[in-house]
Amino acid sequence: MFRGFVGCGTALVTPFRKDLSLDEETLRRLVRRQILAGINFLVPCGTTGESPTLSHEEHLRVVAITLEEAKGKVPVLAGAGGYDTRHVIEMAREAERMGADGILSVTPYYNKPTQEGLYHHFKAIASAISIPIILYNVPPRTNVNIDPATLRRLSEIENIIGVKEASGNISQITQAIQQVPEEFLVLSGDDALTLPIAAMGGRGIISVASNEIPAEMTKLAQLCLAGNFAEARAMQRKWLPLLEVNFIETNPTPVKAAMAEMGLLEPVFRLPLVPPRTENLAKIRTVLESLALLERVHVANRT
């Protein structure tokens, strides 16, 4: 088991300038902020990073900047997924050459492969690289699901070491944890399910909310891994409004809007994503105020 991907990893947002270009300076600041907060690992160019809207060169640049800023302090799990297996293999090989510690690969979307197709898709990627692969199962977004039996088959491939499970199906996730080897990493793909998945044997979270609160989400994951569920429940109750409002509209729209309110980036989205509706932005602000996250910005600006 590659323990570098245990605990809390941030599915990094990708900041853009007002002219829609990649905001490299802000990205560097965000990565440094994550590391200073004690994050366990970083995940650039996932779908939270708006990877479908990044050019091939931009995708590689985001990974490169993350690796440069991480400087080996934390592992980097680079996003490399899509519905064209040959293209995914090319991206995965480039991430490996750049020095990524592993890749996160989402299930092919739109073309809806069968379970056998899924198996051979991921097997082909694994055969093309030597670094670890974590699968990403998010059927609400891709319309295809990795069944527990297929996950068990994939877990037998040496460098497929885990799965980010965002199906939202607790029964399925329980079955998956029971069927895969003990060393296989089952990570929550839903912030609000970090605790229950850990209680069933999961090893952490690839988090959206840790873009906003990296130290707190890392602590929540570590409390769960230590079996301190009483304190973890208290933390989850406190932060649940943020975990929920982050999905008031399609991710990553709310989290980027919240980060803009916190002064962390410009509120810029690439089409087809657009800014949140006025009433939803008001709800996001209300949650940030209730959790004193806007106060942190004021304090930081004074220091």
C-alpha cells in the first residue's frame, strides 16, 4: 500500500485570470497554502480542477507547478482520465515523466463502457506506466459505475492501488471494502461521507472542502483513521454546512465562489460553467460568515 495517499488529499481547483488564462501565480499560492496547512497529498487536474476545459499544455503546466511547489514535501496524484484510452495513456505517461507520484483516473464518461470495457481500459493504463493508479468512480457525473466485482479484479493489478469512491452508495462502498485486499485504498469522494466510509474501513478522502479548509479536513481524516470518531463527529457537525453548500450547484462552481469570497482567487469559470446564481451566492456567503471563514481573510490581510 502506498501510504502517501492515505488521509486527506485536496482535489485542487484551477484558478483563472479574468481573461480566462491560467493564473499560475495564484495556483502557486494555493499549493503553498495547502502544504503549510498540513495536507497529506495533492490532486491537480481532477474534475474539480475543471480539467475538461484545460488544453493539453495547460493540464501539464498545472501538474508541473504543483510538483514544483510540493518539492517532495507531499505526494502529487495527477489527474489523467477521459473516454479515449489512448489519450489517457499518453497523459499518464507524461505525468510519470514529470515526476508525479501517481495518477487519479476517472471512469470513461459518455461512451458508457461495459464492466469488461472498464476493466480493460484501466488495465491498459496500468500496463503503460509504473506509478500507482487510483481509480475514480463517480457515476452521478459519468453515468458509468465500477461494480465491486470489477473493482476486485482491478485490485489484482499491481499498480492499481485504490479507488476514490463517489457513488454515494453506502451499500456498494461497503461491499467494495469487503471484496478488495486489505491494503487496497478506498477513499471517500464525498466530503460528507468521510466519517462513515472511514468507519467501514476507508483510508481517507479526496476532498473539495479542503480547498477552503485544508487543516480542518486533514484533521477530520486523521481523527477517523485514528478511530477517534467522537471528535470526528463533532468536527463533521461543525463543518457540515460548508460541505453541503459546496454542492448547492455543480462542483466546482460553489467552492470557487467561496474561495473568491475568502480572497483566495478570482471568481472566474470557464464555460460551460458559470458563476452561481445570486441567491446561491448569498447562501454561500451566509455559510462562510457563520463559520468565521471571512474573518480569517480579514485577519490574514492585516498581518
